[in-house]
Amino acid sequence: MDNFDQKLGPDFFKNLSAEAVTPLSMVHEEIYESSSKRPKTTSKVWDIFEKLPAQQGDSKAICKLCRRIYTAKTTSGTSHLRRHIEACVKRTNHDVDQRLIEACFKPAKRDANRVTLSHDTLIAATTSLKNYKIDVDEIHRAIAMMIIVDEQPFSMVEESGFRRLLGAACPEFPVLSRSSIKKDVISIYVKEKENIRELLATCPGRICLTSSTWKSNCDDHFIGVTAHFIDHEWRLQKRILRFKLIAPPYDSLSVADEIAFCMVQWNIEHKVFSITLENFSSDDCVADMLRTRLAAKKYLPCKGAFFHVGCFFRILNSIVLVGLNLVIDIIGKLRLGIKYVHQSPHRKKNFYIIARTLNLDTQRKLCLDSPTRWNSTYNMLEVALSYKNAFVYLAEQDKNFINKLSGDEWEKMSVLYKFLKVFFEVSCVLFRNKQPTSNLYFRAAWKVHSRLFDMVRGPENFMTGMVREMHSKLNQYWSAYNLILSCAAILDPRYKIKFVEYCYTKLYGSGAQKYVSVSVNTLYGLFEEYMQNSARPSHAIELSTATCKISNDKDDNDGFEDYETFQSARFQTQVEKSQLDLYLEEPSHDLNSEIDVLEYWTVCSLRYPELSRMARDVLTIPVSTIASDSAFDIGSQVIGADRSSLKPKMLQALVCLQDWMLASDRTRGSGSFESRPEDDSSSSSDGDDDY
């Protein structure tokens, strides 16, 4: 009996942390009556066990749940049977909702803080255990989703470790093969593709595209096309639509054809507003071919003035890379110096003792960088410069410290750090949100442009030549796209025209007004097109029209009969203001205030319906083809070895599904995914061999 109490307690009551638990001996007394009051054969264990016919005087009992056989001699008692009941319920607990087990416990009538095991609910729970059925399709789908989201290889399901895990968790589950999981993936892809098609068809605004290039370890080239749009709830969304292998040669025509085919395949040609490309030398040709195609069908607003945008972060990262390469040897010496400090715990401890002795802040510790992510190099420089005096002292005292930096090298590190700082701060601001809207880029691009301009005019240093070259490169980008960026900035209630005018004046002085006029006129031209395409007249126009209909019935002919017409015309000129006029006349918000610009236009959509429609489309324009988690990456985007070995159609399904699942989860704020795979027979119209 004591053994049963010891075995029962920690397992049965481990989930009951919120309630006081009755001592195990009292639980035993309340559940099981003593042998002096009732025959042993009426013990509660016989609700779970069944006696077998005795053979040669040896009594046996079989468990009704798992069919295991135990001795049932009267001299052996029932403690071993009770222990098995506990273990048997525990073994099948993973197949039942936890509430079934919790339902087995209820407060005792005499004391609400004491808990007893209910015999009736225990029987109900064990009956549910016997009747529980496994949803094989749901488990198949969950495994397929794990492979998609976590980028696991299909061969994982055939590994002995995975099969051992699945067999322990669910012995009844059939053996999986990579071919069956591939069918599940394609089934999910076909179903979700139709959902995305409907999502794009019903989105209220226009769609902006980005195109990016990926490489495999075999140097194959892939093109990825992503759609960006704002949904009915004014949330910025993105979905990868195409991830396709490009056959050589990788020229402008091949890229333009792939993007054009994607637009036709998804039936979004008439909704496309802009396309963002990667700033390759061939991108202008790609944009011109696509613009000509869409303009011929009269799909582009404002004669395509907003159609082509270059990737801002490609420019930023290329400038940073050139700057880092100027002092790559010095950065390498600094890495070795930090490694030297970290190699010995004793040396590391002494280094920070030296730093504290020199009154240096030791809250931040030395760190090494990842050469492929320049933000980590920036952080390494920032911390190392704060420990400069400690490194100098260590170099004087430790003869084994051979990777010491000279005074000139420390000065170059300081110049490089100041150079990188503006790029780092701009990147952090833009990617504070996962998907920044286009209104943020004018200020960021102007800040970088202005910083490089100041460095060109400033005192000479080892970076001056490089900065001149990079400033020329950034100036080309600024000249090509400042119009689009400024129009988006004007639609930010913190900036409007005055901020754009201020930034242009800083760069161009008295010639700034020309740039401001072009931006304002372009924005008004775009707004007029939205007004013409709208079936709903502007509220401001309705008000002025109503005012014009006011008439005077006086018939006095005193020589001033045309005065009221004159006055009405003057009044009409003042009242008849467009929604864009009224918006621009409103006071601007504080320049550095935190504003969700999409939320702002959600509220303004009632006052300015057509203007908010235009703002929604302009703010959707992505000014980067790089995802937020890759903003600081140096180099091309590379597909992993496992996925690059797959057939092109399967690779596209995996890449698209991963993006769709993660985007859907972010939208709903959950970890679920609504779609279910279809039958294997209908998984793909292209045939399983293609995958």
C-alpha cells in the first residue's frame, strides 16, 4: 500500500499546482475501502482488470486497456495492479486532451482544498482513451509544415532517429517516406496558391512588385518575384509569387520575361503600380521593357512616373563594403587582438581589470564580428574603440601580444566607425518595422547623401577618394528616384512639403525650388487621376457646388445685379479645394514623433477617400528588395545546399509556402495555418515526377 502511495502521488498530482493536495495516505483511504469492510475481489482495480480462468491453481488478471497479464493470487494483493493502472494511464496520456486527466480530480465535499480521485471520471477517461482515434492526415500536414518552415530536408522522415521518435509518440502512425511528404507539400501549395490568388484579386489597392536574384552552390541563378500590397485593414502585406530558375544567358530579356509571365499568371497586370529592382546595370532595360508593355495597355498611372525604383539597401551595402575593404588588414589585426584577449580566462580577467583601472566603462564586453554582416563589424569597432587605452596598455606590458594597432591604425578605425555610424543608424530606423513604408526613405536617403557630401567637402583623410566615388554613385541613385521618395514623404503628416523643401535647400540652395515644384506637381497630377477614376465625388467639391447653387430672388435692377455672381465666384474659388489641398494645409505633426502612417491614413480615409486611396498605393512602394533580417548582409543571396539540389518546381513550392505560412501567422498573430492538404491524387496537375 505504501509503495502504491509513493508511486501515485508525484505523477497524478504534478499538474495541480494551484490547489492544495490531500496527503496520499488519505487519498488512498477515500478511494479504496479497506479489506475489512469489503471483499478484495471488489477492489476498484477490477474496473480496469479482468480475471482469467485459473490454470493449475495459478490465477491471472489481464488489463482491459493494454492487455498485459499479471498474477492475481490472493496472497499477492492488488498493489502491483494499482501501480500498473497508474503507468497505463500515463502511457496513453499523450493521446488525450489534458482535461480528461484533470477531470479525474474533484474537490472533496468536506474540504474544498483537498483533492480526491473520482472513480467515475477515471472510468470515463480510460474509456475515452480506448475510443481515441489518431488524425493521420493532420500529423502528415504538421510534418510537412515543419519541413517547409524550418527548411528541413525531405530525407529527415526516413532517418532512424525521426522514426524512433514518431514510433514512441504514436506507435499506430504509418511509416513515412520522402515521396509521401513531397505529395503533402505540393497538396498544400496548390491549395494555398488559390488562396493567394483570391487575396491579390480582392486587395483594395494596387500591387507593387520586387525582383531579387538568388544563387545556388552550383552557380545557378534564380529570380524571386514578391508582391507588396495593403489589405482591407490597412496592413502592409507581402507574398512571394514566383521563385524560378533562369536559364543562361542571364540577360535583361530573360528577367523581364519572367516578371511579365508572373504578372499574367497571377492576373495582376492591371493592378501593378511599381517594381523595385536591384540596381544592376541591366535593370533600366528590364524596367523599360515592362513599362512599355504595361503603358501600352494603359495600366500605369501618371505615365509610369512611379513605376521603377532601385533598391536603396543595395547602394548602402555596396558603399559600406568598399569602406571596409580599405582597412580590411587593420580589421583583421583587431580581430586577432580580441581573440588573444579571449583565449585565456586569466588574460581576459586581467584585461578588464586594466580597463577599470583606466576608468573605462566595462559594461559592454569585447565581441567578435561575423564578416558577412557588417553591423557586427560596426559593433566590434564601437566596443574596441572604447577599450583603446586598455589595448595600448596591454601592448606595452605583454610581449606576447603581437597584433597590436599603431596610433595611425587606431585613428583609421575611428574614422571608419564615424563613417559607418550614419549607415547603421539609417538601417536601424528603416527596419525597426519588418516592412517599412516608402515615406521613411526620403529622410534616410537624404541623410546618407548629405553625410557623404560633407565628407567630400571636409578635411582630407584616407577615405576621401573612396567617398568621392561613392558619393557620385549615390548621387546617381538620388537623381533617379528622389521624385518618388519625396512624393511619399509629403504623404507623411510629419513631413509634408516644408520638410521636403528644407532637405532640398540643404543640398541645392537656391535651386531647391525647382525640385520641390516637380514633386508637388507630380503628386497633384497623380491625385487628379485618382479623382477621375473615382466614382465618388470629393466632399470638398460637393460643398463648393452646393454653395454655387445658392440664388437670390431679388429683382431690383440698381446696377449691381451682377455683384452676387462676382462674389459667389470669389467664394467658390476659396471653398473649392481638393482633398490634397486640405491635407497639405493642416498643421504638420512633430517631426520626430512616433506615428504609424498607415493608421493615420486609415482614420483619414473618411475625410479624404480618394487621397487616402492614392496614399495607400504610394506608401506601398518598397524601396528595398532585401528582407529586414538580411539588411546588413554583404554579398549575394544564396540558396542552401539541401534546397538547391531539389527540382525547380519543388523549390518554388517550398520557398513560396514558407513565406506564405509565416506571413499568414504574422497576420493572425498565431502559429496556425488554416489550409489542409488535398488528396494525393489531386496534389498537382504537373505530375509528381516534376518535383
